[in-house]
Amino acid sequence: MSEPTDATTPDYMRRIRSFVLREGRMTPAQQRAFDTLWSRFGIDYRGTPHDFASSFGRSAPLVLEIGFGNGEALAWASEHDQARDFLGVEVHGPGVGRLMNALAARDAQNVRIYKHDAVEVLEHEIAPGTLAEARIWFPDPWHKKRHNKRRLIQPDFVALLASRMAPDGLLHLATDWQPYAEHMLEVMEAAPAWRNQLGAGQYAEKPEWRIETHFERRGLKLGHGVRDLLYRKV
């Protein structure tokens, strides 16, 4: 993936990635998913606004999940909320392959996937006012202080995301790293395009639509508490 070259892109987003691409080894089944299912579920990044109604074959509220990992939560959500369409963005191939296999097993119709940098997808492929909801669950907390600048939730990023939301669109953040939760809260409370659904400075209870994944259970066993944050586009 090339670095963004748009001169209007904020410096932080132009120079710093919120992820390190460690592909890992794909299983034969995951590789077959790319060979046989990408044309069905995948969207190739082209750098121009995408016609999602054409991809889904209908016009429905669109939910974006950034960094879906192995796709467990996205697969569940799309199965239990079929009135809406779901767009997943993930850079790691094994998780994308795993999700495509899960979707194919139940003949899912309401999910499409980008294997690309989410910032570039938001900048160039998603038109303003497109999203009904955005979900960013358990993004990399970049624990070390010198790496905090790599955290995805930053003022410029949440401003970009706000510009792609429909009026009153929902942003749902979740993390099991308390310092990152505090950082998220600080960034979001200062963001003029967002309002806290629970009231200023408040965390939310875990909503019923966010299932407890294997990743989350592992963190809970290690004693990590989970924080949810819900914000509405102003």
C-alpha cells in the first residue's frame, strides 16, 4: 500500500500508520477464499468514491467496521441485522480469508470487504454522509508512550470520520486498555462534530449488539476491563 499523496491530507495521517502489516501465514482454506470468494465479497480499492448501493444491490443503512480482525463480530452482526449492510476494512489477510469463508457458509448478502488502509478508504472511497454507523472495536492501543502517536483515534481521524457519517450517525468505540480508553474519551470530548450519547465524559455499558469475542474473553482473563464509548454525529 502506498502512502497517501494528497497535499490536503493532515500530516499525521500522511506520515504515520496505525498498524504494522504482519500478514502471517494463511491456511489453504483462507487462500482459497481469496481465490474463489473475493469477487463476491471483496471491493478492490481504486481511490474514487464507491457506489455501495450497486455492490449490495440495494440501498440500506451502511455500517462500517474498521479493523475487524478475524471477522467474528462482523459475521455475527451481519447475520442478526439483515436490514442493514456492513462494510468491513482490514489489512491482515488471514482474518479477511476467515471472514469470507464464514460469510459464504451462510450465503451472506449484506457484507462487503476492503483489504486496505482504512484512512485511505475513508478519504477516497466513502463519500460524505454515507455511513449510518462506524465501529472501531479493540484497535491496537500502542502501549508504549513513544508509539502513542500511532493510535488510530486522533483528532484529525475522528474529524475525517465525522465527515463520512449521516446526520446523527453513531460511532462506537471499544478498548480493553484503560489508558487508550482515556485517550479516546479525551479526543472525542474535544471533537466538535461529535456528542457523547450518554452525556459529557461518560463511558457506555456494553451494548447488546457487541458480542463478546474470543479476543475479548482472552483480555478479560488477563484482568483487562473493557470500555465502550458511543458518540453521535452532530
